[in-house]
Amino acid sequence: MPSLFPARILKAARIFAMVVSGLIANTAVAYGEQNVLVLASRDSHQPAYKAFMDGFRAGVKARTAEPPELFTEFLDFERFPQAEHRTRMRQLLQAKYSQTRIDLLISASPHALDFVLDYRAELFPDVPVIYTLVSTYERPSRRLPDDVVGILDRFDASRTVEMAFRLQPRARRIVVVTGADPFDRMWEDIVRRELLVSARNVEVTYLSGLALRPLLDEVAHLQRDTIVLFLSVMRDGAGEVFSAPDVAEKVAAESGAPVYSVFESYFGRGVVGGYMTNFETVGEQAAKAALLLLSGESTENVRSTVGSEASYVADARQLQRWGLDESRLLPGSVVRFQEASIWDHPWHMGVIALVVFVQSLLVTALILQRRQRRTAEGEVEQQRMELAQASRLATLGELSASIAHEVNQPLGAIASNADAVELLLEAEPPKLADARRVLLDLKRANQRASDVVLRVRGLLRQRELAFEQYDLNAAAAEIVRLLDPDAMTRGVHVLMNLDSLPVVNGDRLQFQQVLLNLLVNGMDAMAATPAGARLLKVRTFHNEERQVEVAVADSGVGIFDTLHVFDSFFTTKKDGMGLGLALCRSIVQAHGGRIWAENNPGGGATFRFVLPVDAAQRAA
């Protein structure tokens, strides 16, 4: 006996654990582990169904982070009312969901509700049902099981007509518009039974079953004292199938009188309004009921907590269009699409005025700052041009001997040729042929002297940056020729290596000033170099980036600080101003290029600058 006691205790503990585990499993089922099947009418594009599903998903999302799995089937019994189709749908659902547990059914049309009531015991036994998108007129007459909960749509044509009479108290006629579809005919029968007009001296006309074009022509000729009640046109008299909201929009657009309706899916498409149920609200109510049922709540408690409500709804735009007085609406009516007036919120106006004032101050400050910046830039540019001219004057002053030599050569040739011509003409007989040849030489000497003067004047002239196409190699050769006398005096041998280059866009004279400064600096740097070793190389070529590159290399002492050599007032010359290289950098950058210096491995330094081929476009 004592040996059996622990075994019994162990067995009881195991049974208790199994019971507790089962209870926990039954009470802790997450919504995400449950399945909901929605049986709808036709397709997902039906406006009422779409609004309902939007509201349903929003309602579920607002109440749980783990929503149930949602399945949807479209029965399409309106277009296929045959008994064979119902049988096929029953067989399809039976085969499709034979291996899937359905925890809740939602029917989203009267036909779907009938189908569920007929076949639930066979397809989904004991599964609770929520039926929606069923009006009070379409509720089945049979007794519903206790586990079937409904959220009825409350459409009321008589209340909609009463709203229309409040807005149009002098109306003398009601025109009811319906189509030829069985659904359209059903609503016509409902309105014929329930539209109470006996107490009013009005005429009631039914435009039912017409083709679309004749229907639009009829409503277009209606008088303003008419009330148009649009019900449904899913199929016209010609057999053409339509989306009822699309037809409602066309009728409202062409009607000569205000149009009302009982369906919220037409609202916002031209109808004035009506007594309507909001389908998104119905969807939210269905989501609330679904989650309660899935959590184990009894259908009786769920039935008492959910339900749909309709309300009077009006479109402010249509009230204004037809000149209808909004104050005539019943208390509690909802007016949508109202244009907000700025005077409705005076503090908003204050904030807007403050923002506009601050923005005006900011814009004014920015304009003033921009003007000051442009003025400062103009002054800097003017100073740069003045310094550039000063640099040119200083450089040309150093080259005065070379310039004088350049001018004296052709002037001396002119004087000699003039004497020769005089002698040839005094000869007997005059040697006219020889005189003509000498005169030709005289003209060439005069042209050479003129070219020298023009080049010097161009370098001395102060002017703004002017872009043009020019031959960079020819411009470089002119500067080298100008320096030839000075180079010979200093014992400097100038070697040119000019590659074939495309035409360059830029300021020719400013390019020549940069090259002139670099060449003079190079000759100055070789003052201490032995006479036979003073070599100045000028090279132009296309670099790897397809830019035009100019290099000036000397065999002097090199540069001790290549990083600051282009800074203003940085100089290694005893009498230097420290502006020449700074101006060179300014000119090159204005052309969209860059300039730098480097020491040569064997001694001396090389100054390089690059100019993009499209420099004119970049500078512009």
C-alpha cells in the first residue's frame, strides 16, 4: 500500500495538468487562429460591399492586433438565379472548405442569407452567423435560429421624401426612377407600397424600365418644382447592365430638378441627400459583433450591443446648386462637403496673417541680402580687374626692354627700307621692280610693329571677362614671341611643345595674362641658375579628363610652399607684390578650370592649369 500512494498522486497530477492545459487552450485562442468566411452577393466592386468591407477591416484593426483569417466567396445569385447554380455553389464550398475550419459566417446580401439558412447545417454546422447588407424590407419571413445575428440597413423612402418636401415645400410632383433588374423592380414595389402621399396634392410618376438615353432625356425636361427619387438602375430597359451609382451620377447631372435617394453609395455623386445608412458604419458594427462571437460571447449579448442607424444626410454643394435652404433640414441632419470659411476660425486667420507677415519679412530680408551680395560681388570683381590691370602693368614694366626691342626691330627695318627705296628711285633709270619689293618688306615691317602695339594695348586695357572662341596655341605663341627679347637678355631658352587642340571658349587676353605671369615668374626663378641651364618649357595638351592643360616648367630653385603659393600677398621675390599668382588663380577659376604648382624631381617647378572645353557654358 505505501508503495502505491506515490503512483496515485502522480497519476492524479497528470490528469489535473491535462485538464488545466485543455482549459487554457480553450480560453486563450487568438483571433489570428480563427477563420471567418464572408459570403457576398456579386463582386468586390459593388460600392455598398466595398464600403462595408472597408468599415469591417477598420473595425477589426481598431480592436485587435491579431485579426482572424478572412475568406470571401461571391455567390452571384442575382445574375444566376437557377437552382443548378445554387447546387454548384454548395458543392464548391463543400469541397473547398472540407479541410478548413470556419469559426464564423458573415452573409453580405439577402441572397447570401437565404443560402446560409438553407445549407448551413450541411456545409458549416453550428457555425454562428452575422448577416448584413439586408434592409428591413428584405429580412426573411422565416424564423431565424438563435445563433444568427443581424445588422439591418434602414432605408426609408417615405422619410427621404419628407426631407425633400422640407427643402422644396412648393413641390407639386414626385418622379421615381428605377430600372428593369429584379432588384430594381423590388425597390419600386416597396416604394409603391410605402410612399405616403395621400395627404399631399402631388402627382407621382414612375420612370421605370426605360433605356438609359430616353431616361436621361425625360429627367432633363423636368421642372424645378419636381422631386426626383432615384432608387436603382442596375439594368435598363434595353438589357444593358450598369453600376447603379454611375447611373445615379448621370441622372443627377442632367436632371432639371433636385435628385434624392435612399442609398448612401450614391451620395457625393450629385444627389441632394436622403435618409440613409452608412455602409462603413455597418461594417464596423459587423466587426464588433464578429470579435465578440469569436471570443465566446453569447449571441443574445451580441445582439443587444450592435445595430445600425440611419440619418438624414445632405450634400452642401447640391443645396447650393439648387438654391435649397439648409436651415429647413430636420435637427440632427448631417451636411457634408461644406466649404469651410476662413471666418469660421478667426484664430486660424490670426495664425495665417502672422505666417504671411513673417514670410514677407523673410522675403524682404532675402531680397536685401541678395542685392547686397550682388553689390559686394560687383565691387570684388571691380577690384579684381583693377588688381589684374596693376599686375599687367607691373609685368609689362619688367618687360619694357623686350617690348622696346620688339618695336625697334620693325621700326629699324622701316627706316632702312625707306632709304633703300629712295636710292632705287634716284637711280637712272629708276629700279621700280626692286623698289616694289622693298616697299613690300616695308609694309610687312609696319604690320609687325602695329601687331606689337596692339598686343601691348590689349594686355594693358581694363575690361570685363569676355568669352569667345580662340586658338589657344596661337595665343600662347604670341606671348612667347613677345618674351623672346627678354629671354635672350636673361639667357633663357624657351621651348614650346604645342599639341593639336580644339577651339577653346574663353577670354583670350586673360589667358595670355595668366601665361605671361607664369613665364615671367619662371624666368625670375632661374636667376641663380647657370646660364647654359636656364630652360623654360611651355606645353599644351589634352589630359586624361579630356580637358585642355597648359604646363610651364622651369629649371630654377623650385617652390618651398606649393600649398600657399597662390594666396594673396604670398611672394618669394624681394620686390614682389604677391598678387600675380592669386590673379592667375582667379582668372582660371572664372573659366571653370583649376591651377596648381608642383616641384620637379630634377629641380625647378611646374605650374599647370586646365580649362574645360565647354568653359563658356560653365562660366555662363
